Amino acid sequence: AKGAGEDSWFHTGQYLGIADGVGGWNMQGLSSARFSRMLMHLSNEYQRNFTRKNANRLPCPMETLQRAYDEMPLGLIGSTTVCLAALSGGLLYTATLGDSSYVVLRNGSIIYNGPVLEHGFNHPYQLSDKLLIAYTKARTNQSVLCDFPRDAINMTHPVENGDIVLLFTDGVLDNLFPKDVEMAVTKWQESDSNQNTTALAVGLTELAVRVSQAPNAHTPFQERAEADGLACQGGKSDDIGVVAARVVRTGTSSNPTDEDRGLE
């Protein structure tokens, strides 16, 4: 990650998560960093404990997100977008809320694009502190725009050995087109004989950072802004986070069980 002030993530074998603390709090002198980090910590803790108690079965990402949100400390200022992914039985299960999302690539081409949930341009769905929501609603006597884990989009994708799974925050979506991601993954596959996914994540992050700092870059964010009637030029500065994983077959049988697949 670059900046990483409000981005947070985890990666544990068959489970991935990434969250992007919403930067709008900065205008009030506040930060969403602790909120996004706590959500990722609790998500990771829940899936680990569930797996340990249930004979290595994995909880679905939607359940993990709901349980983590239920355990968030009240009064923790901030809000965050989030994307979770779990690999089980040769299937990738995902839960996406906001504009932290994912792609799956096979042989250098994107085969699945994760969804993006927005209320409007540059206004993503987001989880917020439950106490703050109740307090604001009581003080203003108005409905408060807020989102919950139940609003996340759940998807399931069949995956194969060697597929690449990328989770990222909007700093990637805003600055890199799909073809940029495909070219970066292809370059990594051709140049890294060890297929080190950490190197892939770093390379994609650095590419997005370069574009975000280029005053004359043509970006997806610029296209979306112009479609909304707004003038925008150059890269979009932001925290940028990437989690990269490769689907691997870990069993030794010629006909391995579904559970013999993991993410590395």
C-alpha cells in the first residue's frame, strides 16, 4: 500500500480482506483509519475462530462482515468501504460494499470484475459507527444516509489453479483501467519466475501511485467525473492498497478434493 493512512487489509491462506476508511472525515479534522483497521481485525479474527471451531470450514464473507460489524466498538469515529473474499471448494465467495472491490484474472485477462456500490458519483456505500448514526438521527430528527453489511453485494465465482485474485481500494479503480491491470499482471507473470504475489501487489500499487501523481494522466476517475458533468484532469491522489493472491492446488492427488486449494 502507498499512503495506507486509512486503508487496511489482511490475507490468511483462504481469506482476503481490504477496507478503505472514507477520507471525507478529514474535512472535520478526523480520520477513519482506526475504523477500517478495526473492521479488518475483527473480520480476520472471526473467520479464524470460525474455521478452527468448524473443522476448517470457512464462513461466507457476508457472515464474516456482519459479525465483525456487530463487534465494532461503539463511538469509534469513521466509516469505511470493504471487500472480503474466501476460497472454498474451488469457488471464490465475495462480499463487496462501496468502491473497494476485486478482479479475478486467468492467463493475464480479467474474467470477473467485482461490483462497485455508490449512492452517486464519488459517494460510495460505507459502514459507519452505529452510535454516531443513532446520535445524528436523534439530534437532527432526520433520516441519516447509512449502509449496513446487508447492503453488500455477494458473488460466487468458479476459479482454477493459477488464477490471480486482486482486492484493491478505489485508489486503484480511480487511476487504472482494466487493460492497465492486465498488462501489469502479464508483465509480472513473465518476469517473476517465483510468482511472488507480494511483488505483484507492490508493482500494481506503484503503478497506480505514478498515475495518481501525473497531472496530465487520463484516468477512469476523470471519465466518470466528466460523465457526471464535472471538470477533472490528471490522476486522483488517494491512499492506494492492493492485496494479491494466486489460486494454488495444494493436494498431491491426481484428483484433488476441492479443499486442496488455497490462496498464496
